[in-house]
Amino acid sequence: KDEAGTAAILTVELDAALGGRAVQYRESQGNETEKLLSYFRPCIMPQPGGVASGFNHVEVNEQEHVTRLYVCRGKHVVHVKEVPFARSSLNHDDIFILDTKSKIFQFNGSNSCIQERGKALEVVQYIKDTFHEGKCEVAAVEDGKLMADAEAGEFWALFGGFAPLPRKTASEETGEETEAAVKLLCFNQGQLEPIGFESLTHDLLETNKCYLLDCGAQMYVWMGRTTSLQQRKGASEAAEKLLTGDSRTKSHVMKMIEGYETVTFKSKFNEWPPTPDLKLSSEDGRGKVAALLKSQGLDVKGLMKSAPVTEEPESYIDCTGHLQVWRVNGNAKTLLASSEQSKFYTGDCYIFQYTYTGEDKEECLIGTWFGNKSVEEERVSAISLASKMVQAAKFQATMARLYEGKEPIQFFVIFQSLQVFKVCF
């Protein structure tokens, strides 16, 4: 608890030192988002133990290889979790990896899909290279082959022999969390004060205060532009204490400063004005970091430039140009009607072409937008189709590649009423 609170405060300090532009995410073990997992290939696999610190005493105790059972879930990124080494942990829907001293088994549930099996195979290779120095056998066991297959027989023998797998209980099959009521709290003088509202609008947020938007599974910490570093650290710490006190280990926290809000945060509000083109200087922050490191005798060469460099002005894009949007379907693209151009789905990829009048000629921007749940095949297809469009324009167009949640301000100038939908099956 103490380390988690300290990490939250240090994250705010680091962001402030580097300009305050970043969105800060709080993730918890076992409930990582796909965004975080996408940075660690092929997976995150927590190990027992920890790092010695003022809060944590660690005893180094080398042990022999212990047989472990892992469950793997996910088509695009992999959630890996250690489960008890018992038959009751297995089921027909997931993929399991049994790591023994001399052999690694991949058990493919009969209801698992080919994408999940491919991702799990990457995890098997990672375990082999990391924990066995590449010197062990690997076997795939298909759910339903029973004892007819030699490797299946060897697998089931480790569980004391074959027996039918248990079915999921009704609560597990329909274990969808009910959507919690949205709450808005203001951080004022070290205390959280609830704010009542009939309609959640942007006007409720004041630039000299910090707020917590509690949506149940997600919590957002919004920090006004004129708030002090102490206020931001206090709000961050308050969010950590609130989640800890309510034992909400599965909730995620996103912290952001005014002017750099994410699309998901804005979507919680019934009204959100056009985002102004705010610019925060990060050069002063880097100077402070460089001075601190230099005072500690560290080499800061390259952190600060010898002479100030004037940033190139960002290209001007107005909202009076002509916009066309296509949705990618396999290796083809489908043109969307103008009424559907601002409705994106998180499981799809899109291509957009925007032409507008520049300073001395007509400018053209061709971009791709990838939803967080989109598949790799369609992303590759989108890039290929967009490249062909740039070629058709005799390479006079500018090409951009954008990802959901990381869009620049210019993107929202073009798509002024963008809505991102999540499809649940």
C-alpha cells in the first residue's frame, strides 16, 4: 500500500518535470489493460519475490524448478496468470501451459480459437528460452484426444489420470459486472467532496481544481491547468486511497491534465467543447531534470541542447475542408456515408482523406486509424491501402498513422464530433 502510494506521487512529479503532457495510467497485477500488455511481448509473467526496499525485505532463496500451471487468454495480447496445479483449474474455453522441469505442455481448450493458440505458443517459447535456457521439450495437447495420444496421456498422468473437466458455474458464465453509477468528486483541501449533477458536462470542471470521475471499473483524475503540483499529488494519492479502501483491485486509474484529455474521458460527458490548441513547454522541465542529475555527478550530455532550438510550427488544419472516410474490410475498403464518418468502432480500422486549402496550395492528408480491438491483419491491410492512395496522389499527400486514445489535437479538428463505439458479444 505504501509503495503504491509512493509510485502514484512520483509519477505525478515525473510528468510535471517533463512538461505535464502525458496521460498517467495505474495498472494492477492480474488486471492489466491491453494497452499496457501491448508494450510487453509476448507477455507479462510476474515472478515470486520482489526488490529489497525500505518497505520490503527480500530473502534470496534459490529453489529448484517447480511445476507451474498458467492460463492464457487473449487474441491480440496475452493475459498470463498462474493458477493452482489441479485438474479443477482446467476448462474447455481457455488455453493452459503446464511448465514442468523437463517438458512444457500447451493444453488447447476445445472452445479456444486459432489466434489464442498462436499467442499462447509465443508464451511457451518465451518460457522455454527464459526459464529452461532453450533446453526442454514442447508438446501440444488437444482437448478431447484423451489417452489416445501419447503426449496427451503423459499430460493427464501429471494430474493423476484423465477425468472429465468441470463445467463453468452459472455465475462464471454470466459474470458480467454491473455498470456502476458515475460519480464526480472534487479534491479540495485534502478532502474529496462529492458533486451532484443532473447532466455531466464540461462546465462542472474548474481549471484551478482537481477532480475524480469514478466510473466503477475506471477512475479518471482530471487536473486543472492552474493547479499546483501539491494539489495534483494529493488528488493522485486520494484516488489510490479510495480504491484501496473499497478493495477495488480491478479498477484502472487514468490521470490527465486539462487540455490533454483522452477520448474515453471526454465520452463520459454529455457536452465537451472543441479542444483548444494548448502548448506546454517541456524544455524548462528537462532543464530541471538535467540540473538535478548534474548535481549528483551524472553525465547529462545530450539531455539538454547547447543552444535553444526553435520548434517547427505545426501545420495548420482548419475544419472547412473535405473529408472522406473508409472502413477496412479484409483487403478492401468501404466508403462511409457522411452521416457515419464520425462513428468509429474500436474493433475496426479506418482510412480517412482530408483535403483543405493551405497557404499557397491545396493540402491533402491521408491517415489510418486503428481501434484498440482491431486485428493485425486489417491494420496491415489499412496501411497498404493508404499507401496506394498516397501513390495515386503522386506522393503529394501527407500520410499519418493514428491509434485509438493517442490521437493528436489536429485529428479532433477534422472529426469534431467523433464517437468511438465498443461492441460487446
